[in-house]
Amino acid sequence: GEERVGWGGKGNFYSNWWRNALEVAREVKSRFQELIRLTRLYHDTFYASNMPCWLLDRISSQVSVLRSKTCFFSQDGYFGGWEGCNPENGCCFGNCAHVWHYAQAHARLFPEIARLMRGQAFGFQRPDGGIYFRQPRHGIACDGQLGEILEAYREHLLSSDGSWLVRHWDRIKKAMDFAIATWDSDEDGMLSGEQHNTLDWEMSGCSSWLGSLYLAALAASERMARISGDEGSASRYRRILEAGVGGQNERLWNGEYYIHIPDPNPNRPFGEYGDGCHIDQVLGQWWAHQLDLGWIYPRDRVRTALLSLLRYNFRHNFRGIVQYPRKFVDDEDSGMQMTTWPRGNRPAPHVMYADEVMSGFEYSAAAMMIWAGLLKEGLVVLKAVSDRYDGRKRTGLSSASWGYSGNPFGDDECGKFYARAMSIWSVLLSMQGFIYDGPAGKLGFKPIWKPEEHSSFFTASEGWGLFEQRRTEDGQSERIDVAFGRIPLKELIFEIPEGKRAVRVDIRLGVRSIDLSFYQDGSDLYIVPKQGLVVEEGETLMIDISFR
């Protein structure tokens, strides 16, 4: 329709580099050995991790979404993303904000593409600060609006300097102020009013799903405001954030999990879930951990909520369970349903897709379980998804996923190669406890997966490599190998065992010893080189920590 006119562009971006296929073939021939070397370097570095192979396959496989028909790159430089793709066309146009804000793989591997997507979204921003959830001019979604703000902070953190934020801060501020004015006009941190969202219906009132996203967006906006020297906005966002943390935890916690309180007497029926146990109930906390914003909700409550989610929503099989309106999971497979009502008070009408199972949501919930210290539980959810996409064809499923499932590359939702499935990259971040701030030169790891003997792939704004940690009774060593690019560093952060005190830290870049200072806050150890350093491609940074 008319709202779609102006989305995308003509031609292909690669035509700016090569005029025809013959030129491509000639360049491949001339650079063949180098291209093979780089491809194998990425593969071998990624799989040098000691995480389970099935999990590494799951994380890496969803990057194929970027090469599928879900994505396109126009000759004029516009990067476009459908939600997913069908056999003959894309599914759901417009770089959909309430879907793409779940996706993380593209931003971590190709941060310049994520920055381009943010700039495109801000280019269509309304004068009042609203950001259309489908470009160029289709509607406002609460989660899409808040997701754009959180993604903006991610894009800043994954930059090499602060210039991107300088250029975009005014638009980010407008976006945050629009969210406050639209859904929290009394600034008490509790949402109200009509909220369109990724479940394709309107909600009202305050849920921990959208409410925690709102709090995370406020926390990110406060950070960006302070970096930008806008202390007035920073103080305002902090005040609303603190009010919302108190209000949401008081009103939305039912003793087992976080819930949704609709507005009283809404003007028309909304898709509510009330006292239901919802898969995204702490989605804002998931975002907060990726951006190093700390705990928005109390850690013990988040942990209890996620245990309840596993207890009430995870199914070992779906025999006798109706998946409505779409069936994505075979009866013999396992998975986590979107919403259940353990106390029996299921509202009518209720939130759309409550009875469905979709991997992009499962990945974010599992990653949050891992951050909350529920490693085994998170892996249970992830292994269930991995087993569903094991290469064996399942038939008799929803036409939305072409009637079948099982392809390990490109998960199903509305179409195949669905963008939300790139949320799986957050699992890598949670397993390694990754912390990164490119402009500040900050890099940190707090491994949850095997902290005594950990290896994992990581990315930064200008390079990528392998991180390794080994821990003994009286110390631990950290090794950072830069396989590609370069990584400037001004501060390193690691976690040492609870109750231990660091007494000595040594750093070597190759054979050169680095002068440093360090301090400890709880179990977190902060290491500051006296002069900033750059770890170049092929170099290794070694850190030895002694504690007692």
C-alpha cells in the first residue's frame, strides 16, 4: 500500500564495486587465497570456543539470515530487512522495529550495518520524535520505539569513537521524550495507554515486558545524555527510572513471576495477558545486560521469574497441546510457549500468539536465564530449539513457515530466515559475560560458562578474536588473541571468585610488559593501563592475576 512506497531502493549495492559478473570472477580469482584464509580464520576462531558444538552451530547458523532473501542492500546504500521471507517474496516489510530490535548478530559482526539501519530509522522519524515501526511511514509500536533507543546505545558502544552519538543524540532524545509523553505522561515509570507491539495487537496498562523495556531505554538514554553533556535530560531520565523500578516491582510482581496490569475500563478490547506467565516478561533486563546497564529488576526476582517461566511454559512435547493460530513445532519436539496462565485466569480476548512457540523469543529468554545464573536451565531451552532444527524435515506445520520446519539455517516465524532469530547471538554474550564500550576503550569478560577453563569468540568495533580464561586456587590468567583488525584498550574488566582479593596484576603485549593500575569493586577487577594500548591483528594480550 501507500505506506510502503519509498521503502528500500533500486539495484544492488555490489554494483558499486563490480560492473558485471566477469569482474566479480576476476577479483575472486586474484584474491582467492586471501578470501579462503579469512573465511577459515573466522570459522576456526569461532569454533575454537569450548562451548558445546551444537550451541556454536546454533549461534553461527542464524547469521545466514543476512545472506537470505530476508535482507537486501540497494545500490544507493539502503540496507533493508523484511521480517522473514517466503518462497516468492519477503514477509512483512519495512525493517520492522519491533522484530529487528531482537536481532543482535548483525550488529556484533557488522556494526557499520547496524549504525546504517539506525540512521535510516532516524531519517524517517516524525517531528514529535515518534519512529515508525515499519519504514517509511507505518505506525508507532511501543516496543519498536523503545528498541530503537536501546539499539542506538548499542550502536554507540560498538563504535570506535563518540562521533556517531554526537550526530544522533538530538534524535535519540526526541525518541525517548516521545515515549515518555505517549505512555508515561505522569512520569511515574508505569506505562499506560494503547501500546501496539510485536504480537500484532494493542495492549494497555503496564506489563513487565514493555515496562522493563521502558526502564532499560531510560537507563540507556541517561548514559547517552551524560556522554552528550545533557545533564538535565540525564537527571530527568534517572528520576523516572527510579520511580519505575519501584513502581513496577511493587505492582507487577505476583510472588512467582512478573505480570501485566491493564488499564481500567479501556475504550475497546485489547490483547492483554494479565496474570499470565509471559516469555518476554524481563526483556528489558535482557537488553540491559547486553549494554552493561546493570540490574533493573532485583536479581533474585528475575531468577525466580525465569524459573517459573521454565516450569510453566516449557513443554517436553506438544502432544495434545493446541498451537494457535500458527503451529511451528512438531508434536514430538520440545519448546517454550509464549504465554501460559498457571492460575487459570486466562483473559478473553488475550494477547495474540500466546499458544505459539518461536525461537527468537526462546533465545532471548535463555540468554537471560544464563545471565541470571541459570546456566543449566538456559541450555535446556537452547538444546530444545537445536533439536528442532536438526536437519530432519517436519511437515504438517503452519503455512507461515512454508508448511515444514527443521532446516538448521534460518529459523521459522512469519516466513523462514526470520530476523528475530538473530537474537541467538546474545547467548554468546551471556556465556562469556561480555562487556564492551568502544569509544571508552573498555573490554571485559565475566564468563558464566566454565570460568575455570573458558574459551570463546568475541567481536569489537574494529576487530575480533578469541578470549581465554584459566583459573586456579590462587589466581587466574586471561588471554586475548586478536585474529582480525585491531582493538584499542583503555580499561579491562574481569571477575574473580567471590571472597578473593587481587594482590598483583601483570600485563604483557607480546613480550612487552605494560604499566598499569588496578582496583577491585566486589568481585569485579578493573585494570587500567597507564597509557592506552592497541592490540593489533596477530598480537596476544596476556593478563595474570594473583589473588588470595
